Amino acid sequence: MKRDDGEHYHGQHAAKRSPLPMIVAIVVALGLAVALAVGIWNVIGSHGGQGTRAGNTAATAKPKAKSQTASGKNTTKTVTEHHGNSPDCPDTDCISMLVNGDLLFHEGLWEHFAGPNTSATDGTAFNFDPLFEPMKKYIQASDIAVCEFETPIAPRGGPYSAYPIFNIPPEVADAARNVGYQACTHATNHSWDQGSEGIARLWDTLEADGIAQTGSYKTEADSLKPLVITSPTGGGKLGLVTGTVSLNGMTADQDWQVDRLRESGDPHHDSDIQKAVAKAKKAREQGADVVAIAMHSVQEYLDYADSWQVSEAHELADTGAFDVIYGAGCHCAQPIEKYKNTWIIYGVGNAVTVTSYIPGNETNNQGVTARIQFAGKKGVAGSWRVNRIDWLPTANMRQGEYRWCPISSDHPDGTCWSESEDETQRQRISKVIYSMGADTNVVREWNLTAEQQAKQSGK
């Protein structure tokens, strides 16, 4: 009120004064206005420059896309990129999935990790963390790690049993959690070894350990639910489906209790394929950007894909429901193939297992860890594809002790057996991997040391 009065007062008496002060005041006001405008423009430009620099970093690039509001005005929408833990990402988003074969436990393996009281029910009967620990750095270099739980587990404290009817220590599941597996599949030829009780124990233990799962089920309702895993790096969602060709001649009480992929000629073959496809479709309806399927075979110790694997994988690929197909259960490293537009890893062997001394079965003592990278745009159907598969040959022992051991040219954990034996098996597995014509620009041997050095140098 006073200010208005004052302004009114000066207005009344303006004619009685010299015009010079008024001119000076106007010039000063204009100068201040121009300076203020320039300052605001510089601040805006400065923030814009910072945003551009951030947009050039690997994992957090934020290109701006124009969109229209309901009123028709243009607005700017920030698009966040999620490159995940992959070494490179050719698109807006990437998901890297690590798989590495069967957790196959015989008594000759688990006895090396026994605690003072193998009847303990508090989780201390066995400690398998040292067996799994070397793979942790590879899991951490991926987004989602998936195990293949070959067998049912016993109650805490036992009793335990091995081949041919397995009932292994449940501390295996605890170690799987501790090393970083986010999910496990368990539709295998041994799924019914302990009947519905064995399935329930495995389900409840993995659930208590916070590990997502699919393959065998306590309830029919669970069997109908697709497994969809959100990438912890934000790059999208992975759907996971599985099935086994055999239950070793046994029959589940209810067909829904174990996911199946029975061979051509079996009366259930077509319905098994249809169920797998239906579950993949549900996974996409629930937001999965990509869907993988694990096939569990029983043709063992082969360094090639057998007729069931090829026919089943090609039939699954022809449905168009799956982005990648990978196999387990053969206890051997097998080829990688691109069939039409689908990548197929026929066998990743064993992740961990007891040593086989049967002549000709040395494949049982080896495996392959594969990191499959999917690239695309989160939430955009049809934009995703497999853009690289990194493979790593592995051994089940390191210098006479049971440890997961990478047979890599960079020897991150030293030699597994000896330099000469490691190189022999590395070359053998490499020859197997590429025996069906896999493109070396996509399928690459995984050297984690070189990958980490390249990241540090900014390459």
C-alpha cells in the first residue's frame, strides 16, 4: 500500500522535475533486464551441456524424445538406457543371462564339504560355498544367473542318497543363493526321484532362499504360472520355461507336477510343446521382453547334438515363442547353432559334479558357462534379439580339490588340472562349440580379465 502511494506520488510530481534522472533510471533498468536474461540463458545452457555429457556414458544415456500432450503441445520425454552388466550394448536396453549346467551331486562330492555334524538341521551339516565361490565374479558380470537343479533334496539333517535315486543335502540350495543365482530350473529326469515330497522340499527350500524357480510344482496353480524375472539392472524382464524328456521311466502322480518335453512319437509330445508355448505367451503378457527355454535331455556324454535335441529344439524354435534355447542333462559340452532366427546352445554340461573316472566320460568333468546377451528396447515387442553369447569352458576340480574352475586362457584362478591338460580340454570344447557353424562375431570365448581391463580403460 505504501509502495503504491509512493509510486503515485512520484507520478504526480514528475512534470516538475528534470527528465535526466528518469532517462538514467530507464537505461539502468534495461541493462539489468538484459543481464538477468543472459544469466538465465547461461544456466539453462549449462544444465543442458551436463545432460549431454551424462547421455554419453555407457549405462545411463538419456536421449530425449518429443511427444504431445492432450492439448497438442510438444513436451520432452526422457528415455533412460539400461546397459546392464554386459561389456557392450548395441541398443537402448540389454539383459545378460548366465547359465552353466547341472548341479549334480554324488556322495563322493558332498563328503568333501561336510561339517562336524552331517545330521545338523540348522544349515551347518555341509558348507558348499567354497565349491561355488570361484564362479561369483562371472555371475556378477551378468544380470540374471540361472542354475539347473538336477535332483531333489533331502530334509535338513538327512537321510541322503545318491545315484540312482537322489536325495542330496539341502545346503546345496543355500550355496546357490550365496553365490548369486537368482533362479533355478528343475524339470529333470530325476525330478520324481523322491516323488511329490521331494518336489515340495526343493520348492520350499529354494523359496526360503529367495531363489525364483520353475520346472516342478507343488500345486497345479503354480504349474500354470510363468516365471518372469526382472533384471536387477533395469534392462527389462526375462521369461523362463523348461521341460524334461524323461523321468527315468517313472510317472508323476499328476502330469502337471513336472514340465515335460517328450520326444516326437510320444502321445504327449504335441501337448508338451503347446504347454511350453502357452507359458511363454503368458510370460510376455506379464511383461517379459525375452523368453528362454531349458531342455533337459538324457543322452549323456556326447560332444554333438543328438536327434532328440535337434528335432525338439528346431520344433520349439519354429513356434517363434522363444528367444534362446539351451540344454542340460547330457553332462557334456555341446555345439551352439543359429537355426533360422533362434540361437540354440545344445548342452552346457555340468556346473559342479563328482569326477568320473570312466574311460571316455571325461566330458562329465567339464562344462560350459554361457552368458547370453539380449538387446532391444524395454517394453517394445519385436525389438529384442540375441546379440552375443560368451562361452567359458570349465572344470569340476582345481588342483585336486573340488572347485568350479574356469579353463580360460587368462587363468584367473590358476590352472585347473595342468597347463597342458587345460589347453587340451579348452581346444576340444572350442571345436565342439563351433562344430555347427556358430558365427564367431556373436559366439565368443569369454575372457573376463580382458573384458574388465577394457572397461577400466574406457574401450
